[in-house]
Amino acid sequence: PRRSIHFQPLDIKLATALSDGSLFVSQLSGDTALNVTAKWTEPRMGTNKFVGLALTESAVISCTSNGMVQRKVLQEEASSLPQNSATSTVPSRLFDWKLSNTGETFAYGGDEVDLSIWDVEKSFQGKSETTGNDTQTKKRKREQLFPAEVWRAKNLPNDSLNLRQPIRITSLEYIASSNPDQHIVTGTQLGDVRRYDTKAGRRPVSNWKGIGKVGGVKRVAKGASEHELFVSDNGCNLYSLDLRTGGILYGYKGISGAVNSMAFSPSYLASTSHDRYLRVHSTVAPPKEPATNQEQRGTVLTKAYTTATPTCVVWNPMSVLSGTGPNEQDIEDGDDEIWQKMEHVD
């Protein structure tokens, strides 16, 4: 499944999208109870899957691998159905989709689909035609932006053999706290991590090769600290990366499956992986000066085995803000109590 969490004082909501096409919104009641407030089904799923999900103050936005982006406006009172919906169509064969922190743009990428940024409101104002039948203008149309598209990346130059480089974006992330719609990082099936600045041009400002060492990049996620990025591959590797240099700061030991989801609090990293473990990690911020060696490394603090392969993890922001989350002493002395109280999610 895909999950997104939206936090307001005294109001924590969680959106979930499942592989069978169903979506629902839950509201946290007390410390552990989740009450479903809205539920619906995406009827056009077929063999497709959800590649992105975002929950805002008043709506849920989802995206499927075939390029169907849907926004459901939620009713103020509990209901079995959302109030109304709008749909937009983007290119298909997508692997990842993200809504920016401002909620003004979204980005996507996939199999022969390069990084693209769209204006959210414009995309839902009318149908976006993504194909054309005029073969004489096919090449010109490939270079043109769609009506709601504000920026599109350009592929890297041909390689040393003058061969076109394939486009395989497996994961992407908005990374900047200032100008959040401008800076994006992508991970590729070839194992590369690329950083884009939309104001600097269409090609990446940095291309760090070979970061995903086994089977390419599985997931990229911005850390809680400045210049901090976490990258997992399709093996057992999870790295902390310095966004200024692309250098690997440290990796975590003891992981025996590909990390498929990450979530951050100011002090900790939570991850899920294909070995059926949920882990809590310590993190170490990048050094103040780039390319500086640091002795400290992040470690796995604790882990819990789940009966099914977990696919997504989120933090409870109320717990983080109130300071009720686990500290190092809690983890050392109360592991069993903490995990027993956690709600099990398949």
C-alpha cells in the first residue's frame, strides 16, 4: 500500500491506498485507534498500481502507474464517500509520483518517462491530452510541455559510444526547504542519483553514479537534517548521502532485505524492508563543511518482525512534537513494551 499522513493540531489523518484499488482516510482517535472517515475504490486499476499518494488538509491525491491522477475532496463530516473528485491524465509507465511540500506542484518519473513537474490546480482544470495523432509534428509535440506542465527534464547526452542513455527513474523526492518546488532528486534503475535545479536548466546539476550498488536505486528520501539524503538499493544497502558532494557518509549494517519505505522524525529514521522488519535507526547530520570525514555513524537501534512484508511506514507527528517518542534510554530499557503497544499493520 501507499500511505500519506496529514497533521493539524488535535487532528491526525492518515490516507491509505491498497493494491486492490481501494483507498480510505482514517482519523487517529486516542493513541492507537484509527477510525475510517472516508472510503472509495479506483475502478480503473486493472494491472496498474498506485505509485503516489498525498493527503492535504481537504483532499486526497493519488496517482497510478498508468498516469491517472485523481483528487478527492473530503467532506467535513464522516462519510463513506468523498464529496467530489477531479481527474488528470499524465504519461503512463510511472514508477514514482510526489506532491511538493507546498502542495502547488507534483512530480513524476518512470520507464522512459523523464522527470516532469506539473501545476496541481491547472492539471485538474481540464483534461490533459498526452498523445497526438499527427505524425508530422510528433517530434515537436514531444518537446512541447503539456498545458499544466511547468518543467520537464532533458535526457543526458549520449554515452561514449554515442548511444542514447535509457530513462529509468525508480524514485524521486523534493529536497529543498526553501524554494521547495525547485530542487528534486531522482534515483535510477542504473544506480545513479541525480539532482535537479529547475532554474538552472533541464539536465541534472549533479549526476552521482553507482550509488545504488545492487539492482539500482530502490528509494530516495530526504533526511531531517540539511544536505542529508537517504538512498536504498534493491539489495540490502541503506546509505546516508551528502547532497553537496554526492558522497556516501555511512551505511547501516544488519539489514537483510531491500528497504522500501522510510520516515523521519527530528532524531530518528524508521524503515521497512523486504526481510519483514520494521527498524528504528539513529542518524548523524552531515558535517558542516563538505568532503569532511566524520567519525560518527548512524546505527540500527531496534527492530520488530512483522508477519507480512511491510510496504510503508509513517511517523505520528503528534508524538514527535510532544516529545513522547522514544529516546535512546527508552529504546534500551523498554523495547518490548514499545513494540507491543504498536498497532500491527500488514
